[in-house]
Amino acid sequence: MNLRYSLLRGALATLITAAGLTSCAPSYYLAVKPGQPDSEWPDGRPSMSTNFDWVEVQVCYSHLRDKELLLEVEIRNGSDSAVAVNPGTFYYQPVMMDRATAKQNAVQMNASVTFVPAQVYAIDPEHRLEQLRTKLDSEARKANGTSALEWLSLVGNLAEDLTPVKGTEKEKQAEEVRREQARLDSRIYFEDQRMDHAVKADQTVIEKEFWETKMLRKHILQPGELVHGYVTFPAIDQTLLLRVAMPVGERTLIFDFDQERKKAQYEPQPTTPASVSAAPPAPSVR
């Protein structure tokens, strides 16, 4: 079934990129790294690993996405028993910075925040997916349907058609032009609204696919099975250390990550044109 919200992915990506280029870049970024790395991810990132009862777990920091920290986790069950994995039960204990450290790192301490949770739980993928499904249904319905406001506008137009135009011939013509222009403006407005909901629906489809395929999901890990995916946590700027707790099977594994808030600095591009090649090196004298 062809829905009006099914836009070309390329066009959507262009819109998102353009919006990103016009927005202000953040003045800082969060640098997160393993406290005591003992291994490497296949792409060279430092990681931490452990094993218990023939179950191997490896974890590393991936990136910050929409004010959420993403850790990449791989779990391999080498035992002869099934192991339960539920990322929704993972959490970290934030170790906060004091005011002196906050000033040094250009972090503005919010005096109105009187409570910081002792445990910050990971975002449950199943709950997030349910939210995305609900949002997608709503946006798709609005992209393809007629809103209550549009129905009222149509009823108003019908009532207007049943009302005879009074006045001189010139006044009647002016009123007809006004009505036609008002209806044209109304159609453009409501079509723009549908297009806006169509774009949001497409964005939600992409986000839903990301959470379905890239996240570590609730799963019973069978003997010999391996799972891999992201685990997402809400980010807290003032945190110096993330003590990540990961219940896997009957064990709770602990991994410490250091976090530092760094200023984003502008790095100018090289001024040498790409078409100008460097001079060849002088021949060596033997």
C-alpha cells in the first residue's frame, strides 16, 4: 500500500543534513573511555572484557547520540546452559564532579537540580520500540487523513457557498476573489501539515529500524550463541565516572568508564588547493 508519508530516503537524508548544517554546533563534547582497558574492539577501540562460567562479555564506548550514551556490548555463551540477557536492567552509578572540577571543565552546575539518581538505568529497547510504534501510527494517520481543523474549514466553506454574496458587482467580484484566495491558502496550509507529518513518519521509521536491528535486545542466550548490540544510557554532563552494572545470567558485571567534558575547538581546513600537488622530494645522494 502506497502511503503519502513514504518519502524517498535520499530526500529525507538531505533535509536532515541541511538542518544539521544550519544549527549551531555544540561548544563541548563528552569523552568517554574505559577505566582499565584490557582488550580491543575489532576496529581498535579500547574495551574491557571478562568471563565467568564460560560466558564471555566485552564492552566498549561507541558514541553520544541525542544526549544518550551508547555502549557496544558483545556476549558469547560458551557454557552448556542458557543465559538470560535483559539490557533494560543494566544501569550505571554516576560519580559526580565537585564545583572546582566543574569550573575547570567549564560545566555550569545547575543549582535547581537537588537530586541525582544513584542508579541511571539503560533505556529499555522494548519500551522505546513501543513508543516509536505508537508515534509512527499517529504520524502516518495525520499524514494521510483529514484533521478536525480541516473538517471545520471545509464545513465553513460549504456554509459560505450557501450564503449569497451581496453588494455591487465590483464588491461581489472582490468577495469571490477573497474566498478563492482564502481556500487556496487553506489547502496549502493543510498540505504543508500533512507533509510535515510525513517527514516525521519517515524519521520514525528509520529510528524504529535502528532500535530493532542495532540494539542489544532482551534475549535468552542459548549455549554457543552470541549477541551483539548497543546499550543506551541517558547522559549526565557532570559525571566523572560511570560505574556500569550489567546483570547477565545470575551475575552482575561491573565496568568503570571515565567521562570528561571537553571544549569543542575549531580546526581550520588546509588552505592548499587540492589540485596543487606537493613538490617531489629531492633525490637522495648516495
